[in-house]
Amino acid sequence: MHVRKPHWLKRRLPSGPTYEKVRGLLGKSRLHTVCQEAKCPNIWECFSQRTSTFLIMGPRCSRNCRFCAVKQGPLGPPDPGEPARVAEAAQSMGLSYVVITSVTRDDLPDGGAGLFAKTIEEIRKKIRAVCVEVLIPDFQGNRQALQTVLEAHPDVLNHNLETVPRLYPSARPEAQYARSLKLLKQAKECDPAIPTKSGLMLGFGESRQEVENTLEDLAATGCSILTLGQYLQPSKEHLAVKRFIPPEEFDGWKETALEMGFSKIASGPFVRSSYNAEELYKTLKLCP
């Protein structure tokens, strides 16, 4: 059954000179962003503010999550020149806070961990006093791959649970809930100084108790930063939205998460993993 989109989910379409300038820069640099590939509803706002989330290792994923608009099927090996181009683009955009994510590359021995580390290194070469947040895949549980990323000293390490465990078979058939929790726990064990972050999308049909249990599991890993947002169906081929969560309910989840011990929560219909990331972390005084 189709659920009609409520009034609070209406956004203006991408346009404007700054938006076009950022889009042109990314195209000229032969770079991808999750904003474009995943059809993020915040793309107009973010590009207009000269921010974006860089998507490394190509625009195609080795997995086929049923909620994600990123296309499946990696196209060859990663480009070794990509980390330097990301750094140059970040410098050209005047960024002081850079968010890096990737497609999942189960076809690579280290899952692309080395490319994450190299990208962090190149950004720090180009931009003084920069903060770098990474949103990483699960690396198929490879602890050494996780260690490779942590040794590059990102300022924030993010890995999303996305949904409650019952819905993994339908939403994330190639992922494992326990494996993602273990990654977040291992990250804190390996380097307790690096804050960990994770996020959930709501609207898949999860119950309130399931969300509470998932947040408790997440808090138990030592994760301190949480994002909660509304799932939006990117196409008819993807999972349908079961429910649109009103803004006041997101406010309630924020209070619940604070009571569970999370340090900072961004919770709202349009919240995504890296939405207003710099502002969020400056409130935690994690960045200069």
C-alpha cells in the first residue's frame, strides 16, 4: 500500500549558482558524492552551503541493500589518484570538516580500508587543522582493515546500523547486525579516543520496542553520536515506506537516546549520517 508523503517532507529542488558550482567542481574532478548517488533529499541545501559527502572507490557497490539508490556491481579496481583529487576538491571548496564514505567493496582484500587511510592522509596534507569524519562499511568483519582506518586517525568513525535486526534480511541481506555492532565495539577497543557514530533510518515497519532495543545495543558498544532520520523510498524497485514518522516523534527519540547515554543526537525527518556534520561536532567541541 502506498503511503502518501506528508507536508513536513517537502523540499525545494536542487538549483542555484552555488549548487551548480559545487556540482561542476565535482564533475570536473571526476569525483562522486553520496549526495548524488544515493539521491539524498538534502543535496540542494548541502551543495548550496558548499558541502558534500565524498563517495570513494567508485559509484557502484558490491552489495544490494534494498533501501539504497547506489547502483550495484563495482567497475574495476579503485582509482589510485582518487585520494589526491578528493583532497584538492575539499581544499577548493574551502572545507574545514570533510566527510568521506564509500561504496562497499567486498571484492577488495581489505574492503578499501587502505583507500580510506590514504584519503585521510591526502586531505591532511592539503588542509591545515582539518577534521575528517569517515563513514565506513563493515569490511566483512576484518579487524585489521578497521585498524588500518583507525591508524590514519580520523576525527570521527561512523558505521551505520541502518535498521533493527529483524529487518536486516529484507533491508540489508548481505550485512549482519551482530557484525556491525562488533565493528563499533572493536573501534572503541582499538582507539578509545576516536568518537564513534552510528545511525538508523525509521519507517521500515520497525516497532518502538525494536528501536529501543537497538539503541541500547548501540549504546553498549560505546557509541556516543547518533543520527535518526526518515527512510525515503528512492524508487519503486526499493523497499516501500511503511510509515512517515512525525517531527515530534523524532524529538521524543532524541530525548530517549540522551537518557541512554549518547552524547549527541541529530534526530529528524531529514537527518542523514553526515547532514550538518560539522555543526553537530563543533557542539561537542571535537573540532577546532
